[in-house]
Amino acid sequence: MAEPIADGPGWWLAFAEVRSRAAAERLRDLYLEVEVDRSADLEPGQAYWHETIGTEVRGTDGRSLGRVVDIYRAGETEVYVVRGGPVGEFDLPAVKGIVTEFAPDRGEIVVDEASLALESGPVDERPAKLRKPHRWSRHGKGAAPAAGASAEPPSADAPAEGSA
């Protein structure tokens, strides 16, 4: 028995030879490979995920942005994980307007780099934390200065106390 997984990709398979859960557990994390007739399954301009992984991603100016290292589905859209380029890792939604040329058979995917805003930096990068200015005090950490004393530390040009 074989049927496609509803939210794809992939298939649910049952083997007549595998009659128990224990026997099925021995097959866990193994891959089943089959020859596929691309002309029967895919329309022109489409590719299987395994054919897309490893494809180089380039901007419209020809600059390499990295290679597709993984693919996942977000709703109805496939998203390519691109890594190894000058902008670091990023997710590339496989939608028209961003992907201008899809040619994994030639080993390239061309994208409108400007629409991805890659130069803006990672979204999860936290801004530098601002530190409060250090308050100088002769009387210990954070203590108020003595009456008549300056709240500022002495400058390097000021004479030392007790010198005349």
C-alpha cells in the first residue's frame, strides 16, 4: 500500500513483508530509493527537492549568495535554506517575484536580491545593549559625592591632591 502524505512531501508506505511494529522499527531512519520517470511526474520547470539541494543561488547581477542546503514547506510555499554565501544563511521563499529563474538542472537559481533585503543583517541579531555611564565616586560604588566635592572624576591635567 502507498499513499501520498496529505501535507507532503513524501509517501506513507506499507510492506507485506513487515508484519509487526518491531519489524517496522528496524527500518526507521532508512531510505527507500526508486527510479522515477521525470517526464511522467513533473511538469516542465519543476524539480524534485533532492535535485534542488546543492543548487547555487545567485542574484540578478550574478553574485553568488550560497547554495540550497535544505528545503521545507511553509503553508503552500516551498522555502529553500541557503547557506555558504557572503550574507550568511537565509530562507528563500520559492515564489515568483523573488525567484526570477529556476534552473536546478543547470545548477542555478536566480533571485531578485533586493526583494530579500539581505544586506540588512539577521533578524534575530540583538542590538548592542546600551550601558549606563559609570558614576565616579570616592566613597564606593554608587555613593553620592561628599559635600563640596565634584561629581566628576579628576582629569589627567588636574594637579594631584596635596601638591602645591
